[in-house]
Amino acid sequence: MQDVDIKTREGTMDAKLFHPENQKPGPGVILLTDAMGIRPVFEAMGRRLAKAGYVVLLPNVYYREGRAPLPNMEGSFADEAFRKRILGLVATLTPERVITDATAELDFLAAQPQVKGQRVGVVGYCMSGAIAVHMAAAFPDRIAAAASFHGGRLATDSPDSPHRVVGKVKGELYFAHADQDGSMPAEAIARLEAALKESGVKAQSELYTGARHGFAVEGSAVYDKDAAERHWSKLLELFGRTLHA
């Protein structure tokens, strides 16, 4: 694991970079954290992807607020003060900022001599599932695949709802929904799937029965080992068929 700094139009983004074993070249992947930001569990996920042969960038999405780890990022959403703090951070990630940051992340990976191929993969969890979709839509020629695991608010009435932009995606999309997830209820899943079908984009949308929001992130109260391993299998299949062409 290597600590790197990436210049953006709005400052310096700190990030972690993971290389495959033996420093072999591999396709680039952007690994986006959930709302609690960079922490050891996401570093472990970065290492696992790197072990599978990818050059993995783990950016601090909250770099405008400070370098990772930010203070007071551990707690329970049952605590109102903690919930307000985290949701306040998430609210800083406007669509404009997402595009600014994605531009810098993609340019950084493109400049790495060990990154093989012109197109990369993106994976997001919880709130960053939406970010992954927006990135794939904004950079259709640079992103070959985007995955969202227990992503929230993917199909809402908001003008910038992710489901409204799936028609711009040229790569492949994968969505894994927890069936016990208030941020992505059944009607929202149906709305997303209708948009995917109408757009004609290559996509999969699957329901993980019995799983709760956050199932893929080890160490959390809602971690589900079986669902998490299914997530790894699906993610590696997606990247395997899209990033090695």
C-alpha cells in the first residue's frame, strides 16, 4: 500500500494505492468507500482487489474536510449527533464535486505505468454506489464497469438521481441490493430496473435476500459473510469480463 496525493481543481486529494503482487501491471480500479470514509476494512478490500491483479486507487472522498482518517468517524447511526455529522459530510459530495474528483482520479490512474489498458472499473458501497453510477455516465469512454453494493437512493425524484443517467453509460453496470434496506426499497429497485431496461445499457440488478444495508463491509453490525462473499464473486466476475478485454 502506498500513500499518494492527487491534485484536483479544488485541492489535494489524499489516497491509497495498491499494486498487484510482484508489481505486475494490471487494470485500474477505483474503490470508493461508504459514508464512514477510509479505514482499515477498506484498505483490506483494496489489498484483496490488488491480489486479484488490479491496481487499486482508494481515494479520500472527504479530502476537502481534511486528510483521512477524519476525526469522529466511528459511531452508530442510532446516535443523532453522529448521524447528522456523517450525513452532513455526504451532502458535501455534490454532483459537480464528484465529477471534479473523478477527473483527477482517472487522470492519476492513466499516468501510472503499471496500469494496463485504457478503461477502468469503479465500485461503490452505500452512498458511493450512486457516485460510481454518475462516474460511469460522465466518463463513458473511460469506465468499462461500475458496481454498486447496497447503494442507497439510486432512484428518487431528485433531478440528479442516478437512474436518470444510466442511458449515458457505455460500460457494464452491476447492482446488488439488500432486501432489508430503507435507502433502497422495493419500489426504488423497480424504478431503477425500469430505467436500466429502457436505456438498453448492459446491466444486472440482483436482490440479496436476508441481507441488510452494509452487508459487504466486514466488521459492521450488519456484515453478512455469505452475502459479502457473493459480492466478491460478482465483483471479480464483472471486472474479469470487462477490464481484461
